[in-house]
Amino acid sequence: MTKKTSYRLSLAGFIITLAGAILFSTKAIIVKIAFAKTSIDALTLLTLRMLFSFPFYIIAAWISSTDNKHNKFSKKQWIHIILLGLFGYYLSSLFDFVGLQYISAGLERLILFLYPTFTLLINFFLFKQKVTRIQQWALVLTYAGIALAYYGELNIDTGNKNFFFGSFLIFLCAITYAIYIVGGGRVIPQVGVTKFTSYAMLASTTGVFIHFVLAGNFTRLENATTYWGYGISLAIIATVIPTFLISIGMKKIGSNNVAIISGIGPVSTILQAYYILGEKIFTEQIIGTLLVVTGVLLIGWNAGKNLEQT
């Protein structure tokens, strides 16, 4: 029997989590700026992101391996971690970066924010976990919000022939990330969150590097120093720092509160896209975003009431 833990929403925990969520939301902005100001392709940009993140996860993997709380991985655990890493931060990131070439940062973040609903559906169909009445209404709100925002974006971005393709890739990104979350939820209790995350990230990094080598776009590296600023920004600002901030936030205020505060993500991205990228804000987007955020928060709140424990 597990003991349920009550978390208090401290100011420090709130600020740390909010900062992490906002920094995570800068990813799409940095990627869009890189595409607009350079000739870099999605795979090269993703490779640079993982390259500069790599040392931090090597260190995290080494530190977590010295922790006596968890034993060495079994063969089955190794397979699960490698596969989940490839789904969560190789395929998912690749779909995301390629998709961002064709749709706005605001719409990308909104579609990507659907991953909790996909997590809910995967658990329902594969593991027969019950979907509560609140969660059913949350799904209706979420997909209604996406449909409304998507309709408004489609009316604005009328000349983009790759609009549907880009949207589809971001949907795939959300689905593959949901697979990572579901699988991680079953492996993490066995091996520990830091150890799982660091080794999964190393697996995904290896996948990205192999893809880059097989693609043979080595000429892109001739101008790599031109792109380093974007790779470093993605690695440090939009990946490593927010990862640790969210982890600290979860320890201070609990996963349920973190999930609620992280709802600022799509709003943050839309505002940054407006002020930095010059993307338009329109009525359908505002209403759709509110519906999506409300739906996702209902899912997180309902799940948090049942699952938040030590």
C-alpha cells in the first residue's frame, strides 16, 4: 500500500515550474527563427540540439548509475528504455522539427498539447484503464478547441500547400510522445525517473546521430558554426534547463500542480510567436486555446487526484 502525499503550492515551486514551462515553450520559437534566418534543415538543427544536450545527459546517466536505490537494468528494461527513447525524443522531435517548417509555432504548440489526451486513449485501449465522465468531457472540449483553432488558422494560412502535411507531422509528434509517457510511466517506478530520462535521452540522441550519418548531409556541417547558436539555445534554454526545473518543481509541489501550471505552455508560445515572429492572433485561436487548455487541465486534475503519491 502506498502512502498518499499532500503537496502545498509554495511560491518557490510555482515560480520554478512556471519558468520551466515557459522555457519549454521557446523551442518552437527558436526553431522558427532558425528556419527563417538560415538555410538549415530540420535534421541538422535537431542533430545540433541533441549534440549540445548530450554531455548533460551523459553526466546525469553517470550520477544516476551510482545511486544504490535502483539496480542495473535487465535486458527487458534496456529494450523498453531504448525503444521509448527512440519514440519520445527521436521520432517525436523529428516530426516536430519537420512539421514546424510548414505551420505556425502557435498551432504547433496547440496540437502538441494534445499528448495528454492521446496518453489517456492509449491507456484506455491498450491497458483498459477507465475513462471517467470528467475525462470524457475533457476530450470533447480539447478536440473541439483544436478544431476551432485549426479552422481559424486554415482561413488565414490559405496559400500554404503543405499546411495539412505539417499538421499531420505534429499530430504524429504528439502521439509518439504520448507513447513515451505511457511507457515511461510503467518503467520509471522500476528504475527511477532520472536514470530512465537520461538513458532514454541518450538512446534518442544515438538515433538522431545515426539518421544524420545515413542521410549523408555532411556538407551542412561546413557551416555548422553559423548554426551553433540555435543548437545551443535549443539544447540549453529549451531542453536541459526546463527539464531540471520541472523535475525540481515536481519535488516541491507535486505532479498534479506541475501539470496545471504547465498549461501556460500554449499561451506562452502564442504570445511569443506574436511578439517575436509576428504571427497573427485571431478569435478562433483564443477560444480554441482556452478549450484545449481547459480540457487538458481537467484530464491532469482528475488523474492527479488518483495517482499523485510516493
